[in-house]
Amino acid sequence: MVATFVGAGASTSASAAPAHAHAASPTTVDDFTFASFDGDYRLSRDAQGHSTLTTVETLVARFPQTDQNHGIRRELVEDFDGHPTGLEVVSVTDQNGAPRGYTSDSSNGVRTLTIAAGHFVHGDQTYVITYRQTNVTRYFPDTGNDEFYWDTNGTAWAQPFDRVTATVHLGPGLAGALQGRRPPTAACRARPRRPASSGRATGSGSRPRGSVRGRT
């Protein structure tokens, strides 16, 4: 298997898609920004050889001081490449591990988490979303390998991001070889040549506000 992390590029069908504000205001709910998105991805495989992925996303939303927003919505992929990923949401918390209330609904292979407080939220608010999936790789004929090619924050957000980072940890047996380039076109490829310790690849983007909206 080849596990590929691409630090920037076009969207794919594996998109962890956009979030929108859940708020009382009917006209300005999208008028906020994200200070950061940090994605931590642990790619491995189970005893049957199926790919497994545990993801921890940390989003810091920057809301106005006016009474406008109650929280955010986050869409997570349930189906990938024509098959279910067995999506399991483990937890939704703040930066201190305190649970944040949320509701979820599913439609057309996408699960939408509405993470909303019972009151207006202001300033910087941190949302930590942990979830698990399986069968997250696909075969690419042009390379002749099973590859992990995954969107990080998605591409269709109404809000800009000041910073986006992604870290991919490769489980035992997937880190026999690592090669790649530095961000913003960071790539990690791992071929199971022999038992090896975990590998890690990182990619990041930090640009003027308004220019970072999605990374793959």
C-alpha cells in the first residue's frame, strides 16, 4: 500500500466538507473566521488488512463579540469510493476536554455535526472532533498502488483560515520508506518493506487571512 499525504491541491471525493455557523442571525451568520485548523491523522490497518484511520481535528473559530453565533457545523464523509467507512464519532470537546453538545444527521453519504451551545458564543472557541473510519484507501491505476489521498479541512468553506496544518502518522508496517517534499506540497509515501516503527509526515499552510480555505 502507498499512503499519500498531499499538503495542498484540489478537492477529492474523500472530502471532510465545509462547516457553516449555526446562529440566530438570518443574514450575517457566516461573518466570522477560523484562526486555525489542525488535523491529526493516524493511518493503520487491521488484522484483515483493511485501512483504518483515527482523526483528531482541532478547529479554532473566531466569532464576533455581537450575539451572532451559537457554534459551527462540520460535515464528515460516511461513504468513500462507493463503500461505507464505518464512521464513528468518538468525541466532540473544547480544548480542555470538556464535552461540547452536538447533534448529527446523515444524508447522501455525509454526516453533519451541528455543534451548538444553548447561548451565543464570542471570541475564540475551540472545537476538538475525534472520529474513526475504515476502508479509507483506494487503488489508483496510474500508480498501481492503494493510496491514502484525503482532504483535510475541505474546500467549500464560507470562512477563511489563518492557518491549516495536517499531520499523518503511519502505523507499523506502513512506514518502511518515507519520502516527500516540504510544504506546501508536502507528500508522504510509505511502502511496507519490513517491520518498522511509526512514521509521520506533516504539511501546513499559513498565509494572509482570506487565502487559505482548503487543503488536500
